Amino acid sequence: MGKAKQQGYKNAKDRQQRRSYWFGFWGLIATIVGFGYAVTAPEPSPFVGSGIFTVAFVLALFAWWEHSRLRKSTKITITLVMAAAAIIGGYRWIVRITMPSFVFVKPGIWLEDGRWVMVMEHGGTRPVYNIEAVFSDQDRLAAFRANPSDLILISGADLKLRFDELDPNGAISARSFTWPPLNADHEHYSVDISTRDMRMVETLNIERVGGKWDYAVKLTDDTNRIVLFCRDADFPISTEWPAALSPCFPDFKPK
């Protein structure tokens, strides 16, 4: 009877080891399939990729469960912690990867000759293609409406920009331009932006308060969804720029 019990115990352990092996094997296959999908698919879906890696994670978890010699209560605790970490990490990854990639104009450096170096900034994780933008100085347009005979105002009121591609870590010099404001203390600009995937409208206002630059920016897409909405602490509060907004640069947070 003792030998039969030992043999049964050994057989159970052998079955457990085989299950651990097969769970690990198919978990590895699922992981390879997931990486292959991410690399070879023209436009991989984050949800499909997440589904594949979830299967790989669950299989790996089963393989670990079968292989581990820890007490059942300990294994349950570790499994719950690992599952919670995977869910939180996966959620954050999906939120990040599905965040739309976009471009917008950002003030760069103020030059001593009274000009801004403006930068076409990239936001998001993926490249943006076929960018066409019209940067308009609303102060010059308002001044021209008040004085239509001053053609210099209207001739220097806007600038057309075009970029074939902007990447998350592209060179700043390749996407910058200079601009002389009409009144450096109070500046109002708009930017109509068109890319391969979307159209956007940006409002960029700049105030010089106590010798310091403060910014307010609003960027909306063609569905009127707010992509970026921020106001620096000392920028004047108004119905357009409420107090609850987060500071702009450099720590803006896209919606």
C-alpha cells in the first residue's frame, strides 16, 4: 500500500511537470507570436497585441503555478499580485499607445532682436506625416482690420509650414521658425494644422508678466475633442482660460 501511494504521488508529480512544460511551451509560442505581430503588422492594433500577450502571460502563470513548490496560499498571493501588476501595466500601456500622435506650435527661444524661435512640437508615440500648417498672428490681423491701408500688417500676418514627417525625437532645428510679435507683452496666435490622419486647430496666447513668459494653449481635433489645454499659473484667468488648467510647458499633459 505504501509503494502504491508513493507511485501515485510520483505519477501526480510527473503529470504536474508535464503540464508545467506544456504551459511554458505554449506561453513562449504566444510571446513569439505577439512580438512577430508587433514587428511585422503594418499598423498593429494595441488591443490585438494586448490580447496575445495576455494569453502568453496567463500560460506562463499556469506554468509557474504547476512548477512551484510553494504553499498554495503563498502561490495564490503571488498570483494575485502578479495579475494586478499585469492589469495595471497593460492598462497604462494601452492608454499610452492609443493616445493620438499630433503636432502643435510651441514657443522656443526669445531672441534679443525681438523675435521668437517657434517650434513645431510633436506629441505622442508615433510619427506624424504630411503636415501642413498655417501659423496666423491674430494681433496683426486685428491691427490690419483697424487700419486696412497698412498692407505690411497683412503681408506679414501668417506663415505656411510644411513637413513630410515629424518623429517623437526629431531634431528641433528642422522644425523651427522665427516670428516677430507685434506686441511682445500680449501675443495671440492661431494655427490651422492638417496631417495625414487628422485636422487640428491650435490657439496659442503668450503674456509677459513681470518679465516672465506665461503661456496658454488649446488644441482641438476635427471632432472638437480637446487634445491639449493648459494655462501657466500667472497667465490671466478668464472664461476662455479657467483657473483649473494645468501649467503648459514643459510638463503639459495631453488629454
